[in-house]
Amino acid sequence: MIMNRVKTDIQGFDDMLGGGFLPQTANLVEGAPGTGKTTLGMQFIYNGIVKYNEPGLIITFEEFPQQYYHDAASFGWDFAKLEAEGKLKVIMTSPEVSKADLENVGGIIETQVAQMGVRRILVDSITHFDRLTQNPTELRRIEYGFINALKREGVTSLLTKESSALLGEAPEGDSEIAFVVDSYSILRYVEIDSAISKAILVLKMRGSDHAKDIRQYEIDSQTGFQLKSKFEGQEGILSGNPRRSMVDAFDEAFIK
Amino acid sequence: MIMNRVKTDIQGFDDMLGGGFLPQTANLVEGAPGTGKTTLGMQFIYNGIVKYNEPGLIITFEEFPQQYYHDAASFGWDFAKLEAEGKLKVIMTSPEVSKADLENVGGIIETQVAQMGVRRILVDSITHFDRLTQNPTELRRIEYGFINALKREGVTSLLTKESSALLGEAPEGDSEIAFVVDSYSILRYVEIDSAISKAILVLKMRGSDHAKDIRQYEIDSQTGFQLKSKFEGQEGILSGNPRRSMVDAFDEAFIK
Amino acid sequence: MIMNRVKTDIQGFDDMLGGGFLPQTANLVEGAPGTGKTTLGMQFIYNGIVKYNEPGLIITFEEFPQQYYHDAASFGWDFAKLEAEGKLKVIMTSPEVSKADLENVGGIIETQVAQMGVRRILVDSITHFDRLTQNPTELRRIEYGFINALKREGVTSLLTKESSALLGEAPEGDSEIAFVVDSYSILRYVEIDSAISKAILVLKMRGSDHAKDIRQYEIDSQTGFQLKSKFEGQEGILSGNPRRSMVDAFDEAFIK
Amino acid sequence: MIMNRVKTDIQGFDDMLGGGFLPQTANLVEGAPGTGKTTLGMQFIYNGIVKYNEPGLIITFEEFPQQYYHDAASFGWDFAKLEAEGKLKVIMTSPEVSKADLENVGGIIETQVAQMGVRRILVDSITHFDRLTQNPTELRRIEYGFINALKREGVTSLLTKESSALLGEAPEGDSEIAFVVDSYSILRYVEIDSAISKAILVLKMRGSDHAKDIRQYEIDSQTGFQLKSKFEGQEGILSGNPRRSMVDAFDEAFIK
Amino acid sequence: MIMNRVKTDIQGFDDMLGGGFLPQTANLVEGAPGTGKTTLGMQFIYNGIVKYNEPGLIITFEEFPQQYYHDAASFGWDFAKLEAEGKLKVIMTSPEVSKADLENVGGIIETQVAQMGVRRILVDSITHFDRLTQNPTELRRIEYGFINALKREGVTSLLTKESSALLGEAPEGDSEIAFVVDSYSILRYVEIDSAISKAILVLKMRGSDHAKDIRQYEIDSQTGFQLKSKFEGQEGILSGNPRRSMVDAFDEAFIK
Amino acid sequence: MIMNRVKTDIQGFDDMLGGGFLPQTANLVEGAPGTGKTTLGMQFIYNGIVKYNEPGLIITFEEFPQQYYHDAASFGWDFAKLEAEGKLKVIMTSPEVSKADLENVGGIIETQVAQMGVRRILVDSITHFDRLTQNPTELRRIEYGFINALKREGVTSLLTKESSALLGEAPEGDSEIAFVVDSYSILRYVEIDSAISKAILVLKMRGSDHAKDIRQYEIDSQTGFQLKSKFEGQEGILSGNPRRSMVDAFDEAFIK
């Protein structure tokens, strides 16, 4: 079964995804503060508009739209212009409203999809849904319902998720949303050679093969996300505090 | 005592199980998001139908039947056709209903078993039973009752279980259901050489010998689950962040 | 002071115990799911009957007697026949009843001891007593009372205990029952060379010397428990994720 | 897009920040007791006044202004004189008042900005906001509101944050404020060669590139913060208990 | 200042204590189940009677006096005879009674001290005081009061304390009683060479120097506690899972 | 800015502090049971009296004054004589009284300072303030107020703090008092070569430079605290379970 992919057009990331996201799927991207979750999401939206003519919607529960314009501008992405052209909309709302919105006919999201022909949505961040309930079962039901409502609108969504640990996995384990999304990518800090690198991996992709490598990436003002080669000679990268593998150490000390 | 085995027909997995599951047993498969629990379950059901003519039932507490058709299709398994032929049924229900169903005569599951001659059942996932009660003793009683009711129906069941930790064992320890099932298999992510591998092992199999190896596996769209050889030269695989063993490192650095 | 020992007749285990359990003692065996706690207990009961003509009683709080017949049969132990001969009784009851039973004259257990001449009792598992109270002091008092009541009946008991962690020690520490029993043996999973081994050790034995080795064991359908030699060249076995010791690694890489 | 930077004039730190903080941003500096968070903040304020003629405001929720005069004096910074000249103000207040203050027109902070032309603000420490509510969502909303109010005043703020762990990351993970600030720098204790070093890194900087190195620093009475070279030959610096890397150890033992 | 010591007459232990316990002090001995806390305490009492003619009292909150007679007998100590001779008393009571007893004139303990001339007391175990209150401050006040009341009676006491972790330190840290006793000794399990050794150390001794070594010990039916030499070539003994030190490993592999 | 130092006259410790404590400061010393916190505090008071003629006050919340006389006597310090001479006062009180005392004019502490000319105060231990409130913010406010009241009296205070973990850092992190004191020293147990050493370090010293070394110390009846050289060739000392560094191990095994 061959499907067209929804390309992020982010160098290397589409390759890791086996060509891009699958259409009409919900895709989770998780990371600690400063790993670039929002940047990845904005680039997904921006590239969709300018390279594939797919209008985009950004739903935010905290930051003002101005912050997105400002942050996008630092990469040379003119969000204000795109919004003026009717190709982008940044909506600041609350999880409560978003949830109700999709449950009713003619809500804001449905309206934007209908009017603008929105094809891509960034939800930044889905972590804000945590405040809707203390009950994990109820939270999962709400998130699953929200994700399915987005799919019914026919859009491909990218959901950011905040990780509360700076290095490695949060001690309380990850929330259950990873079980209900279609793909799950992780951004991590990694300490190597007395400096902080960043690592990206695709852990899960439903209905498709994907790369298993843990790759380095950087974010620069020219291109946004830039994926590099995979790490070499390190063990325990996902813990954030990797150790040089012995073979590698012997090699460098005695042979090279 | 020799018994016929209920074969999964998954390459290598039946070997690990000593030939397959034992008939009329409840078999637990646990894994983190994206490890392929549901795929393993669908393959168990699909192979049962097409290779052994054993009708199958899928009980889901979250995903819509369409999601199963869709996911199965990515492996070339035509679930819709099988359902049309009366060999497969996907039922979306709730833990509350399932539990009550098996406690009463003539419930849905009993009906399907009687009408379709169901021999295999996939319960995806048993983790949803957690919401029935906060009391671990009560939860165990319910799950044990549910498992025994399935056995009384004469079917062989595969129960998936969600692991809340991405790497290694969940910090709070595993729930008590592992004590009451007949077999217990674990799917784990393992970081090796800057990439994510997947590992499978059979930890428990009541009334039968089984392989103790921790083996690599992949999931591809041609064959679904594909078991590979066991890992070599690694220590601490089940922690998810293994280290290369010293002997192996010396070997590779100085001898090979 | 020399005492006759209550032999388990399990190859090697009696040696570790210094000849067997001491008469009229309560003996705890703890392990994760699939480590074979119940098998060890059944073998203790079975061997007592067929080799020493000591009638046995199995008290279970969850499994039906049929499950024991079935599981025993996979080792060639005909429990139904023994029960028909009046040498074995499998009683499914509740912790509440068991506790009250021993506190009153003429309870079920006392009756069986009187009528059948029961000498060995398997309580499978004592973990079910946890549900009697949330208060650890109260729980300890109950368990201590139960253990003493068994001793007063003149029997030697084996109590199984479930460990909630798959590898290593449960994070919350072990319950207090280990302080009040007469012996305490532990079954553990150990990952070595990409496979799961099983380890047994006797941690405590009141009033007697015992072996301190951590030994490997296997369970097979011919003989049940089979103790092997102790592990070699490994550190941290009880953590479940041991490392090859350096000396051993140097040896194997450079010398052997 | 090129922006003027708000220079801290701290040797090396501006370089790590890509030239300094971005104007009108909120910048978080986190550290354990004694790492010098407050000193860094005072130096930011002091240098702003004497080198760039940018009046500064210090908001404290615990220490009396006299403590700042006293601590500053140990570095040769005459805060009393600066305050007399109308270039500095140290205000001791409460989180409750600060929050209300910024929400109303004509509050103390707004007044100081208007009257003194304040350009830089030190909030020491934002951790005191934790007492405003037990609810993490509510706390985040308050902190985000406070940060935005500061930005609306046109000032560049430095917020200190207390880390409850002496070494490494606090077990409960870091609070959510790191997600809403514009930059996030971390001060850490590191044990190396039986002594305590201090490490600084910039983990996050919104809208700008920044150095990824983990650098040593010292605090002396001549210059305040002094950044040194990055650490060499150590793994796991951020854990606080690093290990010498193997390559480095081989080098030093056998080659140097 | 030279003081007579209260000798335990346990081989090597008195040496570690600098000659024995100090008179009229409270001495804590902590250990996991099976480490021999009670044996150490019984030996302290027994040796006091037969070697120094100092009558002894054993206060137990759980075990029946018969258990002590029985356990002592396995070491050849005839407690029944000593009790008949008026030199030993084993009292089973409750923490509530013990506490009240010492607060009032003429309680049981005071009576025994007066009538028998008791000089040594074993409290087995002080852990049972935990049930008197949930409040740690209140518990500490009670324990401190109890300890001081024992001192006022002029006796030297040994208090056993249960450790809830099998290996290493209990995760919740140790209770506060260690701060108020006069000496604090620890018994620990240690895994070395695939076997379980036992380690003893004296961590604290108020008003006296003491040995800092961590020494191996065994318990045998001839002599009770037998202290051996200190461990050699191991790091991390107190964690329970030590590693062979590198120097030692190099030595053994390449040099010996 | 040069200030006279308040010397502890403890060999090596004054050097670590850059000459001694700063006048009119509050200085925290933290350690596990048996590390010698109280001894350090008594020595600070004793040396102040006999070497600098600075009268001292000891405030205790648990131990009776007699215990201090007794403990001091084991070092040859005659506290009773000093108290008779009006140069020392040991007051046993409660945190509640101490707190109220300093808030009111003419309290006990103020009276002693006025009458005796007290210059040094030992508060043993500040941990007892924990019982005043469950609220960490309130506790911090109280402790900060208490510390400042002591400063207003013009005295230099040493506050002891109990660490609940025997080895390494307490899992719950340290309390917030470390943020409000002027200096913070830590006493730690360290396992090296199968023995327990003790380590001291000065982590924080406001307004002054200080040594960063982690140094060994011993306590003996001749001199009390005796600081030794820093540790050599060990990594992870503050964890309590250090490992020999590789370079050091290579050195010792192959070169020395």
C-alpha cells in the first residue's frame, strides 16, 4: 500500500519518517525546554504553506500569536505575511475551548478548515490538556477524542509535548498519549565532550517503516532544523549522559 | 504430556514458546508505545484464520474497528474481507461491558464464540481494566475472573499490556496481572550503536519449557513480526541502555 | 543440637538448606512471576508424600484446585490420584477464612491435620494477606499469628511471596514478613549473555547454617527444579543485570 | 535579523549567549545554594549601570536590601552610591505584591521604570512564586503573566531559580518555568579530582544561536564571575559526579 | 578519660568498639532479615551473664520467650537454666506498655533491675516503636525518652533495628533514632563472587574512638558471631553489590 | 574589603574557610549521624572561649546539658568549669520558645548576650525547626527570621543540620535553609578500601573565597576535629561510594 507523504521538508527528518508523516495522522514530538519542539512545528507549518501550498493552523494554549511571528522571523519566516494572505492562522485558545470546539459542528477549527482549506495543524502544546482532569483515564479519553476529531477534519497534525526532565526520561514515565498517536518522535539533550548536543529519534510510526537511528541535530537561523549524522561510539545516548564505548575508546587511544 | 500448540506462525516466536501457545490459555504481551503489541496480536489472529482456519475475535477498548482494518492493511491483511466471511469480528466495547458480558450467560463474547466458532481472542489492551478500580486486590480479582471466563469459552487469548516506561522496567514495578496469566512475553526498546533496536523475550510460560534468549526483532510490511538472532556481546539489555561487554570490546579492538 | 530435616528432595536445594527445612518452621520463598515459586512448593508437597509418606495440604487464595492438578501433571505428578488416596488436599479459600480458621478450634486446617495427618503445607501465596489491612503493623501481626498457628499444628510450611519487580529488589523494599519467618529463599531473574537465567539463594535460616552461594537453576518437565552450579565471573547478580567481572573478562579475552 | 544585545559584560558569558541577552526578554538562571545565582544577577545589574548607563531594579522576596549592599561591596560594587544617584533600586516585596503590582496601572515596578528609566531587572528568586499556589497549571499561568508584564515594561529581566539538589538534576524534574522563559542557563556543582568545581551552560535561547559548551567558572572578589575553558576529558558533568573518560585516562596513564 | 567497657565478648567486635560498649549507653544494631541482629543481642546478654556475672533482660515485642530459648539453644546457650537461676528474664510486652512502664515508678523494667540487678538489656526490636505514632517528631521524642529512661536505670542497652532493604540503604533513608543513640552498628548483606557475605561496621560511637573497617562476619553454631578480616579489593561494599576494584583486577589477571 | 575572621581554631578548617567564619554570620554544618556535627560545634564554642575569650552559648532542642558536659569531657574540654566561670551557657529549650524568644525584647538569648557578652552560638540542631510547620515556605520564613535575629544580636552562629541519608545526598534533596545561611559545610561518610572515611567540604561561603577541596578528617580525643589532606585518585566521593579513578588504577597496577 503506497501513500503520499506529508513532507516536513526538514532536511533528514522526512527520511527518518520514511518520506514524511502519513496523511491525516496525529504526530507527537516530545522534548525538554529549548530542544526546539515549537520550531520543528512551525517549520512543518511554514514548509507546508510555501512549498506545498497547504494552508496551516497553529493552535496555542499559552503563547500569544505575536510570539510566533517573532520567533518565526528569526528564521526568516514571515508569518504575518502568510496570515495576511489567508494561508496561515495562529489561534490562541484554551484546551477547554479546543475540546468543545471539535465536539460541536461549526467550531473555530472546523471553520478554518472549511474557509482556509487548512491541511496542517500544529498544537503547541498538548501538555496543556493535562490541566483538564486529574484522572489519567479521563485525560486519555479526551486526548484520543481530540486527536480523532482532528483526523476527521482531514488534516495532518503535529502535537508538541513537554518533557519535565532535562536529561533522559522523566522519572514518572511518559503520559499515555504516546499510545494513541500515529507517530512519536523524541528530542533529547545529550552531553558529549563537555558540551550539550541534541538528539532526535522516531520511536513509533504506525503503519510504516521508519529509521531507527538516533541522530544529532542543530537549529540555526538559516535553515531551522538541520539533522546531522548519527552519533558514533557512544552508549546510553537516551539517558542524556552517555559513555564512550570501550571499543571506540581503545581505538582512539591506541590505534588512531 | 504432549499438547497441540496454538501457533502464532510468527517466524521464531513459536520456537521461543516451545511450539506456540498452549490451548485455552491467557497470554500476556507487554510493551512500550510503538513496540508492536497490537501488530503481534493482529498477526496472531490473522494467521489463525488464514493458516489454521480458526476464527478470531478482537476486543478493543479504545481504537475503532476501522483503525484495525487500516493498520492490518499496511501488512496486506484484509480484515474487512475476513469479517465479511464471518471469520473475524472486531468489537469495540468497554472494560465494564466486557467484564459483565462474561459473567452472564449469552453475552456478546459467548455469542460470537458460539456463532462463529471463535478460537482465538485478542484483548487490546488489558491495561484499560486499570480504570475499573483503584484497588489492586479488586483489580486482580476482576482480571483473574475475566481470564478464566475466556478460558471457559475454550479460546486461546492474547492480552496486550502497555508499559509506561520507554526504556527498561516501569519504576512502580509491573502490575499483578503477570502472576495470573499463563505466559508472559515482553517487548523492549534497546539502544545499541546509536540506534533503537527492539527485543523480545518470553519470561514465563506455565506448564511448558520455553527459550530464555533475548532476541532482536523487526516489523516490516511484508511479514509483520520478524524475529532475528539473539543479541551478542551486550550486558543489561533489559535496562534498555546496555553496555558492550568487556570481552566483546577487547575482542573487537585488539583481536578482530 | 541435631535435628531431623524436612527434605524438599529438590536436587541441591536441600544441600543449600543444610539438609532441608527445620521441622515445624515457616519457610518463605519469594520470586517474580514465572520464577517457579508455586512449582517449588508443589514439589515440596509432592516429594513429601511419595518419598517420605508425609501427607500434604495446599492452601490457595486464587487459583482453582484444577489449576494445580493441571500444572502438576506437566511434571508427571498425579495430584488427583494423591488426593483420592487421602494423602493430599488442595483447598481454595480466602485469607480472611484462613486467618479465622486457625484462630478457632476445629477449623478446616486443624481438621485436615487431624484427619489426614498433614505434615507439610504450601500457602500460595502469602502475598494475598496484604489485602487484609492497609496497616503494616496490623499485617505483620496477622501474618505472625498465622505462621505461629501453623507451627502449633506441628506442620512444616512453605509460603510463597510475589515480588513486584521483574529484576532486582522491589523499590519499596520487601514487606516485613521476612523478619518473622524461619527461612527466606529468593528466586531471581538474571540477564546473562542475552538470555534470562534464574538464580536461587537462601538468605536467612534461623537456627542453622546454610549455603551462601547464589546458584543457577532450571525447571524442566522431567525433574521440576534443578539446581546448577553457582554463577561464575559475574558481579551484581541480585540486581538482575550483572556485569562480567574484570578479572574474568581479561581472562577470557587475553588468556584463554 | 540582527538585534542589539543586552550585555552582561561577564567575561565569556556574553560569548556563550551569542553576544548577550536579547532585549526585552526574560532570562532564567538556575543553581544550587552557593553557585552564585545572585552574584551573577547583581553583576548583570551593576555592569548595566556603570558600563551601559542602563538603570537597574532588584526585586527580592526574602533578603533585605542591606544584604545586597553588603554582598555587592565584597566585589567592590557600591550599590548604596548607585542607589543614591538614582540608577539602582532594591525593592523587597512579596510575590503576591509583585504579581498584583504588574497587573495594575501605576504599580511600583511600572513607576520605577517610568521614573528611573529602568532597563534591567533582577528577580531574586522566582522560586518564591511557588508559594502562591499548589496548582502547577495556575503557577505557570502566574509566572507567564509576570514575565510578560516585565516584557511589556520594555525591560530585560534576569530571574534566579533555586535548585533543590546539590548535585545533578532535582529528582522531581524542573518546574515548568523553563518552558516559558526566553533563555535558560544552569549553574552546577561538579566533583573533579576531589574538589568541587562549578559549571555553567546555556541550555536554551529563543530566537538565537548560543554556545553549547559546559564551561568551568569561578567567582572571585576582583571580577565576580569568571568563565574558564570547557571541561576536558570528563563524561557526565551534568550529573555532578563525572567520570574521567577512558580515552583521557589511557592517554594520561600510558602516553603522556 | 578512661572508662571500663561493657564487653560483648564477641570475637573482634569489642575491638571494633574500642574495647566494648560504654557503660550506661544505648547501642543500635541495624540489619536486614537474617543478618543476625537478634543473635548478636542474645550473645551480648549471654556473655554478660556467664562471663561477667551481669544479669540480663530481654524485652521483645513480637517473639515469644520460647523462641529465644529455642534460638539460643542452637548456639548451646541454655537460657531456660539462666532464667531459672534468676540471671535472665525474657519479657514479651508491647511498645505501649514499655513506654508507660519506664515513665512510672515501679514498672516492670525498674522492678527487674532492682530485683535481679540487671545490667544489660536487649530491646528486640526498637522498630516496633514505629507503630506508636505516624509523626516522626513524636516518635523521636518517645524513643529518646525511652533510651534515657534505660540509661537512668543504669543499664547498658542494645537495641535492634530492622532494615527494610535487603541490599544497601533503605531508599527512604534511615529513621532518626540513629541520631539519639550512643553507638550505631550496621549489618549488611554483600554479594561477592556469586555468594552472599555479611559485613559489619561501626558507624558512630559517641565519646570514643572506634574502628572504621568494614569487616566480614559469619554466624556459626559453635561461637555465634565470628568477625573475620576486612574485605579486600572491593569498592561499594555498603551498596551490597560491590565491584572488584581495578587495581585488584589487574593484579589478579596479569600479575598474580 | 578585609574583615576579621571568627576562627574555629580547628586545624585546617579555618584555612578552608579562608581564615574562619565571617563575623555576625550564620553557618550551616550538615552531616549524617556520627559524622561529628555536634563535636565541631562544641569545638567552635570551646576554642572561642579559651583562645579568644569569646563567651559562648549552646542552644539544644533535645539533648540535656549534662550530655554536652559528658561529651565535651571526652575531649578534655571542661564545660562545667566554663559555665561556672560565666563564659558558657548550655540552654535546653524548644524551637517554639527559641523562635518566640528572639522575636521579643528581653528574651533568654538576648539576655545571655547582654549579661555574658556571648559572641558565639551553637544551635544543635536546626533540623528540629522542621517540626514547627509542615509548610516549606513557612518553615523557611521562620528559619530566615531566626537567623537574622541571631545576626542582630551580633553573634556568629553555627547551626547543625541532620542528613537523613547515610551515604550521599538525601533523596528528597536538601531543605531550603542552605539558601539562607552565609556558609554551608558538609560532612560525609565515604567508603574507601573497605573502611569508612569522613569527608568535609565547604560548599558555599557568602562574600568570601574558600577552598574547594574535599578533605578527609578524623576525630580523636586529643584534638577533636583533625583535617587531613584531600582524597587522591577517587571519583564520586560525594556519593559516598567512590570509585578509584582509572588513571590512578593504571598507575598503581602497572607503573608504581
